[in-house]
Amino acid sequence: MTDQNQDKNSPGQPSEAVHYFLKAMNDFFEHRPVKGFLESMDELFASSPLSSFPAELKETEKEYVIQAKLPGIRKEQIAIDVWNQHLTISVLHHESFTAENEHKEIIQQKETMKKSTRTIPLTKPIDNKGVKAAFENGLLKINIPKIKGKRIEIP
């Protein structure tokens, strides 16, 4: 074996096969159609109205106030679950499409269902029975009363 071959494959230096493999992988992800596919997937998740909806939490002495922006959603699509110190907002979007020919025969049928949830942890115990929600013009507002604890004074 010559010194030249030992230098090429010595520890710490990648072999030509590894260089070739890395270059092939870079080329694969940099050229179409894969690059276009990856960009389309990014756009799909970024543009989906249900991918992640914004929610804002404000806290006062007596309650938490959560506001979530849900444009284009109907109140029938919204579910609110309250647990010990968590609140979960779920939005279910269901679409159905049917195409018929001139003989009223179904030639295409498509159904999609998307569900998005957001769980918000709360730092203080809450009154589950006193939670109130209102939905108007795409804005969901939830008022969650806190349970007042007992403060003990040390004499």
C-alpha cells in the first residue's frame, strides 16, 4: 500500500465514496422535482387556516382571559375542554365535494377533515363551572375565573 492511499482513507478524512454520496444527496434536494415538492409541503402547512391558530392569554387578579382568532370558522366547529389547570380549544373543519354528470350520477366525491387543537396551561387553579365563552366575527373569547386560595398569616 502506498503512502498516498493511506492519506486518502486515514481517520478524520472522509473517503471519496462519502464525498460522492454527500454531493449526490445535496444535488437531489437542490433540484426539481424534490425541491418543488418540499416547497409545496412548506406552503401547504404555512397556508392552512387550521395549521395553528393564534391565541392570547391575559391574566387579571380574578380571571384568565383567552382570545383566539379563528377567521372563517363557525361556532359549531369549535369545542372547548377545561381540565384542572388546562384549557383546550379544538377546531374541526369538514368539507365535502360531490360532482355529478348530466344523468345525476356521481362522478367524483371528495371529503376532507382537518382538526387543530391548542392547549393552554394555566398557572393557578380555576373554577371549571364558571368558564364562559363567546364567539363573534372570528374572535373566540373565553373567561376563566380563578379559585381564590386561602392566605395564612404567620404570627
